[in-house]
Amino acid sequence: MRWMAEPIPLVLLLVAVLGSHAGRAAPTPEGKSESTTAPEKATAVVILGSGGPPPDPSRSGPSVAVVSRGRAYLVDFGPGVIRRGVEASRMGWPELGPLKLSTAFVTHLHSDHTAGYADLILTPISLRRTKPVEVYGPHGLAKMTEHILAAYEMDLDERKLGKTANQLSGFRVNAHEIQPGLVYEDSVVRVQAFQVDHGRWKHAYGYRFDAADRSIVISGDTRPTDAVVEACSGCDVLVHEVYCEADRKRAPRRVRTYLETNHTSTRELAGLARRAKPKLVVLYHLLLAACTGDDLLREMKQYGYVGKVVVGDDLTAH
């Protein structure tokens, strides 16, 4: 979300409200994560970060992991991504340990989705990663990667001393700038990117992952768009950003305009999900002011969605 690019009064309003109201709410029974332990051989979604730009210790920056057959695939790397990965690995997801996070996708280059990029690159190097990092995303990713590596040139040069050729492989970052369509395929998953509508942001994508046992769609930041409906089309899991309709109604006009042109409300998501027909909706990248996770679930029902929906709090698995 483009918080820091907005005028100061908007930021102050939302940060102040978040500070007093947006602690992680305990989910209701129907909104509670089904498991925090990896099902045997099942493809799963693990929420590493469910928050946005305003700092909230209970919600790291946006990051979702698709875990399947012993491999992990990141979508976005907001602040705190590596530490959340360590926490998840200790909760039964060894695929999310720092040395295993070598394939990542980014939806767009807003800072809240990419501020953990240096962490993703550098921290596993200090732990002797031996595989290059492969990152897929929109135009501008290559330049961002180049600048991060240049900024830490002295650090990297020092860490390279005495390393073997195999260890030096872990210093490489391969940035792949993509277009909508098939962007990645291996023996475990097939990944397609699709264009979404995130206000003035020219290159913003969602992703669909197809594994042998499950299909997962991750919206990225977007206002309601038919592209999500088409990408899901009865998918197993739809992971979608959301804001609270009640918060929008209480907000100043400038905030309302920003939300309406960049993001998706519970009312809008309820309608979209009825058309997309996922087996499960996971709410993430939560924009919460006075609302809580319980309010999001209540509003989804209020606006007519009767399917299964859960709040994707940090470190929940679905």
C-alpha cells in the first residue's frame, strides 16, 4: 500500500489509529487457521506477513509463501520476511528457513512489499547460502537489485574473502523481469502472472500457482478486477488483500478516494469471491484502522459471501 507516498495528514491519521486499534485480533472459530503444522505432502499457503507500511509488531510486511513437496516460493518480501521465515521453520515448516528461500516473486515495487529484499539477499549469505536467488517481478526489479548489491558492495566483498566457488554461488541474485503469462515452471509448481489494477502503479501483478494437488491465487495490491476472477475460476485458495468497509465510511474524503482507487473493500471482495468461486478465501495485507479481523469476517458475511473465509494473520497456514 502506498502509505508513505501520501500527504502527511493521511499517514498520521492511519498510523495513529493503527497504533491504538490494530493489534492482532483472535480469529473467530470460522476465521481461525486450520493448522500451523505442515500437512504431509500437501501444498499450503503460509502467511509470513499480513500488514502494510504502518509498523505493527504483530503484522510483518506483506509476504506469502507457497510450500509444496519440500520447496518454498515467496510472493513479496516486506519488512521482517527472514525472521518470520525462521519462526515458521520452527513451527514445522523447514522449507521456510533462510537457506531454503531462493525462489521469489514480487507483485509490484512499492516499499512495503520490497523493503525486505536486502534481507532476503544478504542475511542467508551470512549463513553461507550456496544457491543463487531467483527473483521474478515487474519492470524495475533489475535496477532495484543492482542498487541493493551496489549499496552493500563493501559488505559483500568482505564476506567473499576465503569462500569457495560453491559458496560464492550464494552471492548471486538473478532478477527476471516478467510480463503477464507463464513466468515460472519446475517439477513442483507452474506460476502464471496476471496484471491487476493498483491505481497509478503501471506494473502490478497477481500470481496463480498450480501444484499437483492445489491451485492458489494471490492478488497482490489491487482494486477489484476481473483478472482475479479469471485467474481463480474455482481455485482452491484465493489470497486477497482487503480493507474494512466501516473504516472507509469513517475516513476523510482523501483517504476514501485513495482506498477506492487502489484497494479492495470487504463489500467488493464479497462480490468478487462469489464470481471467482474459490474453495477458501484468505484475507491478507490487511488495512485495519478501527476495525479488527473479526470485523472483516463479519462484513464479508454482511455483504453476501457465504463461502469459507479466514483472516490470514502472520504465521498462519492454510
